[in-house]
Amino acid sequence: MNSGSQTVWETVWQTAKGEFSDLGSAADLTQVLMRLGIALVLGGVIGFEREISRRDAGMRTHMMVAVGAALFVVVPLQAGFSQDNMSRVLQGLVSGIGFLGAGAVIKLSAQREVRGLTTAASLWLSAGVGMAAGLGREATAILSVVIALLILSSARLVKGRAHPRK
């Protein structure tokens, strides 16, 4: 090989290496893994509850929403977005998740009944949990899931007692 081609390959290698430099240290990698991992687990917990309740949006959906929300927060933080720009990211995320939640809501015209509101709300909450985890607010994310599980389970108990099955 001549020195000209070595320079080209070195340039290619350095450029490729630079493209993966966002997780340049073990600390950076650990932080991103922790934040996305916590979002994944907590979204899965909410989704598991919805799944055992036989609702359409289950573990995979809630996990994807939570990890996606965390990712939309982690990347701008890594890029050094200002607080104003991060605020815009969060606003867009909250608005965007509303469209996903709307897809979970079904209106049954004949019965004049609306279904899926709780599932839509749980998807919205999963996004909030993912945002909290992505921002490094893991304890807040965990507490939010505990509260959500209390709401979902206690409401089911009260509803079951108020409307016993025939």
C-alpha cells in the first residue's frame, strides 16, 4: 500500500470512530444504559398490568413508548441543548404521545360507550415515566409507576365490588 491510501483509510477510520463518540467513556455508556434500561423496565411494569387486564396495549407497547420518550430526552441532553430547547422537545413529546393515545381510544356508537381511555392514559404515563428516566429522575419515575399501579389496582377492586359479575 502506498502512503496515500493509508491516509485515506486512516481518515475513513477516524471519521467512523468519531461517529460513535457520543458514548466515548464508560460513564457515558453506563448513564445511557441506566436511563434507557429503567425506562424499559418501568414501561414493562405498566404494560404488564395492562396485559393481565387483557387490554390491547401491553408490555411491548408500553416499553417502546417509555424507551422512546427516554431516548427523545437523552439525545438532546447529550447534544447539550439549552433549557429552552429541551422545553420544546418535551412539549413536542407530550403532544405527540397524545396521537398514539388517541389510537387506543374507541367509540362504540351503538352502545354510546368510549373504550380505551385508561389504556391511552397509561401510554401517556409511560411516556412521562420515560421522560423522567431520560432526565435522570429515576426515583420520580419509579414512584410514578408505583402510584399508577395503585390507581389501576384499587380502581379495579372498587369497580368489581360496585358492579359484581352476574
